[in-house]
Amino acid sequence: MPNYAVGDIQGCFKELLGLLNLINFNPKKDKLWLVGDLVNRGPNSLEVLEFIYSIKESCNVVLGNHDIHLLSIAGGLRSPNKEDTLRGVLESPRLPFYVDWLRSLGLVYQENIDTNSGERKFIMTHAGIPPHWTKEELERNSKEINNVMNNDTKYKNYLINLYGDLPSKTYPNITIDEELRLNTNYLTRMRYCKSDGELDFVMGKTKGVKEKKKGDFKPWFLHPLNLNISNFHIIFGHWAALGGITGISNISAMDTGCVWGHKLSAFRLEDKRLFSYDRLN
Ligand SMILES: [Mn+2]
């Protein structure tokens, strides 16, 4: 019953089927861990959502920034961008089911898995975990977002207040709305930050890693993490320019840029074997 972490699919349905065929995925026995950004930018977002929804009992999924963007548009709170390819999803009569399902998912998923090298706690988020967070802060902050997402009166306000790069870090009189925005940015959009969690989205916008260090800003995973957990392994997506490489054995970057013409990858948690399927034309 292997567990496979799969990178950002972003509507690349043919490649998803190709990858699942390559790993001989059996939804009755195996599990997929999906790092989010199931939809957008790629050609077949609706097909990806329909398919994942149909096997959702075999999937652990966290939301990415594009999935949240879909929720905002579906809720009438944002307009689609020029680059968005969400029309098929938005026009689907099944949209309300997908919205309800996406809302029920969290931004963090954790599970202990028996691997070849012993038991490991795998923690999956879309963008990563800010270096200053403890295990308790990770749990509390992600639970707070889940509660708001599943609360009909707080949900719309959450989405309305979500947009923006500030605050870049916490401060003494931070409001609840600001804290939710900051914590959602950490879990779904972060690339560069300082060791105290101060975010920089300007550097992140290049999507590149040419400058690995600029002042005290570094890719979040290059700071010592404050997670007080033994034998953890972090799975994340969102950063295609990393090409799947962090240089850290217990932190796996799963976004290998399928939607940008590269490949979709799966990482088998039990034996750390990596499988890839090239983007089709
Ligand atoms: Mn993303």
C-alpha cells in the first residue's frame, strides 16, 4: 500500500494519467499525496478535478494558491486573470460539489508512515513551513484556517481579506484578518524569507533560485527549522524553478514544472523512489 506524493498538476490531466500508469497506481490500495495547485494554467483543470474527486478517498490533498484562487472566483469575490484556464471548472454543473470538497481540505496534512528507514512523520503543505514555527504553531495556525474555511459566515470574509503580501511577518497588534492572511501566505505562497519568518515576495516573483541568498533572505528550507519533531519529512510544491531539488534529504520539492513544459513527478514515501512523466504536447 505505497504512498505517492505528486507535484503540482495544474490541469495537466494527460500527464497525471501517464504518471499514475507509470507507478501502477491502484486507488483501492495506494494513496496519493497531492501538494495542491490541482488546477489552473494548464489545459484540463476540469478533468483533473473530476478525476481526483472520483478517487478522493485515496487522496490526501492540501490546497495551493491556485485552488484558493478558484474558490475566490467561484464565490464571486474575484475575477479570473488573463492567464487563468479555469473556465471549464467554473461552467461545470458540478462546481458546487468541487467547491464544498476543496473547502473541506486543509493547508497542512500530516501522517506517520513506515518507511524502509523506520517510521517518519510526513508533513505536506503547498509552499512550505516557515522556519520559526514550532509543531504547535503549525498545528494551531493550520487548524484556525480550516475552521474559517468550513464556517459559512467566516469563509467569504476570509477569502476577501486574503489578498495581499502584507504583513510580511507577525507583530504585536496583528489583527485576526492579517494573521490569517500571513499564515495562508506562509503555507501557500512562500518562497524566500528570513529566519524569523519575514517574507519577501519580490524575490519570490522571479520564481528562480539564481540568488540563493540575498541579505538574510533565503529559500525557507535553507533556514534551520524550529519544528520540534523527530524524524520528520516535509513534502511541498509551488516552486517549479527548484527543479525538484532542495539539497536537504528530508525536505522534498515536488513541483517539477509540468505545466511549464517539464515533468510531473511522484515520490514514493516508503523507499524515496522518484518517478517522472514528461509533459506531452
Ligand atoms: Mn502554487
